[in-house]
Amino acid sequence: MVNTRWAALGVAAALVTACSVGGTQPTKPLFTQAPAPQTGGPSCLLPDVPTVDDGRGDPYFPKDGGPGYDVTHYKLKLKYDPPTDTLTGTATIEATALERLSELHLDFHGMKISKATVGGTLVTPTRIDDSLTVPLPVPVEKDAKLSVQIDYSGVPQSLDEGNAFGTNGFLHTTEGAFAIGEPHSATTWIPVNDHPRDKALYDFELTVPANLAAITNGVRTSETVAGGLKTSTWKVTSPMATYLATLAIGDYRVTEGTHKGLPVINAVHNSIPATTRVDEDIARNGEVLDFLVEKFGPYPFDALGGIVINDDRISFALETQTRPIYGNGFWGATRSNTDVIAHELAHQWFGDSVSVDTWQHIWLNEGFATYAQWMWAEDEGRVTTQQEFDRRYATETSPIWSVPPGCPGRARIFDSSVYNRGAMTLHMLRDKVGDEKFFTILQTWVKQKKDSNATTPQFIALAEEISGQQLDDFFNAWLFGKSRPRI
Ligand code: TRP
Ligand code: ZN
């Protein structure tokens, strides 16, 4: 998958037409009533690709995932041996057929498969690059339940995705390992249907040397030590996109507690001096969460926390579900940084609970998390959201004006425009519809889309419905235009 899908890029890029900026027509009906005929949205959004690549239909990443089935549950039994960098796993994948099926297409990078069964019957999977085909012993009809078990082991290999995405996936450290990456990461340590369209529940069992911490997503349900090994079990009880799965094994200082009944587990790598502000800031997780709950409505998950790694390869943070991972670079020796915590925790609503339907809708994650971060900074009395907006708007030559956040193109899904012009779009929407309607739009969005997937046209439609305003000219200019919108 990883090598060959780059070839599709040229095709996808050729399909991108100029983004439309509509003229002003006061009598134009609401977007909801007049969707564009083919894609149901602005012309620069790409239609789903046919599943010719045996992928899940993502126009930017056509080879990701597989068609025709829905994974409901991953049960993962994982053992990691740091001295040999060896991961040994058993993945039990429960799925439902969405159509008549004779094989399953999963994604898996590296590792050696020692045994695979479907419903208890031995099968022989095949692999081309990172695309794993599991034949079914007999074809199944739509709605059939499937249980696939894959035993594997090996030295997990990270994904080098080039400049646009960096090094992602399972990364070895001096004494342990961690997994981080977007849009890909899980394939380096779990056989998965690697697309956010197929979210599933997870159960993890992690076994590591007893002297190391092992942390993953969700609620920890047990921990036992025997024969020099520590085994812990974890439950993810809300559907999770594959890229949001994480694990961290190593020498961490772990703090456990509760926040309003939510179990909290924070971990900071012990190589980070206790003299930095990291521990203190991470301990404010619950406080940041309360602020966001006030803006967006109930927290969608049943566990909370954060993992701070210390690794030169990772200079960012990721909103891994219930427990974001933070690179220590956000703090440095003396700096305090709760903005990054607000950003990653806001993603729990925008990105994790409400996930992109395809990657072109990425501003629904990054624009919203960035705006939440601005609101938090304002609440802390540092910089106002208006100042954040004004400073960026004043820069007429900024590269954000040439990249439309609503259809950034495959190589630019993490462009500054997606984050900052995305957040500016929300700030302008707020200005246009007023605070009350703005927050009603956000709260209704996360409520309606909880545990599912969403698109930009759906957000625009909801904003129009709640505000009663015709907003497609507005969104065309802010999300899909290739120039600085007039205000
Ligand atoms: N989604 C992350 C954030 O803004 C940023 C990110 C993009 C990332 N790609 C990544 C983080 C790969 C880690 C690895 O919060
Ligand atoms: Zn983000």
C-alpha cells in the first residue's frame, strides 16, 4: 500500500479542478436545498474513487483500507520485547460483511504472519506491498459476521512518508517503543482496515518487561505482574479510527487519578527533567477538558490522559483517542504550554468522535482544534481569538491564501492553511451568525455526528440550517477559494 499508492497522486491531482468562489446572488437558495449535482459540495471536493485498488474509496489515499466489510471490534494481544525489538501479536478481527464477499482486504506493513484463520478455518493470506488479502474459506453474503484471527511477529518497521508526513508508525526507543502517525500508523503494528471510515471498538492486552510502563488508549481494566513481565488490559468503548490507536512502552512517570469520575492516566517520559513545566501542565488536563465541555458539550469518551514522549524524531502531538501523545518540544526547558493540550483534547470531539469521512475534509479536525486552542488561550488571558485572526488576516502575502483549507490536496492535508485559515473560517462564521448560533452549530454537530464520519458539505448544511442564512458564498470564499477573502 505505502509504495504504490503514491502513483495515484498524479491522478488525484489531475482531477482537482479550480475551487469555485460563487458570485453574490441574494435569491440563491440555501446550500441544503441546492447541493451541487455530483459531489453534493463545492467543485474542488473530489468524488470517492471506485474501489478498483481494493481500497476504501478515499480520493487522496485510494489504496487505504478495504471495501465491503465493517470491522466492529479488534482484539489485540501484544507482547513487546525491547532488547530484540520484537513484537508478537494475535489480532482477532470481528467484522460484518457489507456485501457478498470472498476475501478481505486489510492493510499491514512488515511483520511476519505465522497463522491466519477465518471462523476457525486455516487460510493462507497473500500480500502485495502493504495490502493484505485474507481469503474466506467460503464466500459470505451481506450481513454475515466474520471472525478473522491473525498471529504475527517481527520487528515493526516505521513508515517513511516523505516530507509531507514524516516518519510515522511504530518507533523503537532506547528502552521501549511508541506508535504515532497520521494518516497512517496502525498498519505498522496491527493488521487493520486502515481508513477512518471503518471505526471499531478495541480491546488491548499488552505484555512488556515488568520494569516498564505500557500505556494505550481507553480504560485500563487490569494489570498483573508475573515472571518478570507486566500484562495490562485496556478497553476502548467508543468507535476509534485506526490512526488514533497508540501505545507507549518505556520508562515513564505515570500519574493516575480521576476527573469527575473519568479515569485519568498521564505519563511523562523520565528522561524529561521534572524541572520543566510538562508535569504541571499535563496535570491540568481535567481543567482544560472542563473548558472544552462548556464550549462543545459532553466529553464523548470514558477515559482521559496524555503521554509525553522525548524523541528527536517527533516534533508534534497527535490526538490519539482518550490519550494524546505530545512531543516534548512543545515545552522545552522552561516554557509552559497548555495550548497544545487544548488543541489535542478538542480533537477528541473534532476528529476522534466525529471523524473525517475522507481525508479531504481534514479542516473539520484541524481548523476546529486550532480554534479551540485560540479560545483557550483567550480564556487564559493571553491572546484573543480576534488578535489571532487579525494578525493572520493582515498578512496579505501569506501562503494560506493560496491553499484552500476545504480541499487542500493530498500533499497539503496538514498545511498551515488547514489549521489557521480553517480556524479563521470558524471565527468569521461566529462573527456572521453570532455567539449563540455559533455554539449551537458546534454542539449540534458533535451530537449528531458522535461516533461517526462527516464531510464539509454536511457541516455547511448544518450551519445554514441553524443560522437560517445562506452561507455558500461565505464558505466558498473561506474554505474553497484560492485568494484572501474580503471582509
Ligand atoms: N493531527 C496532529 C495535530 O495537529 C498533527 C499531525 C499530523 C501528526 N500528522 C501527524 C502528528 C503525524 C503525529 C504524526 O494535532
Ligand atoms: Zn491538530
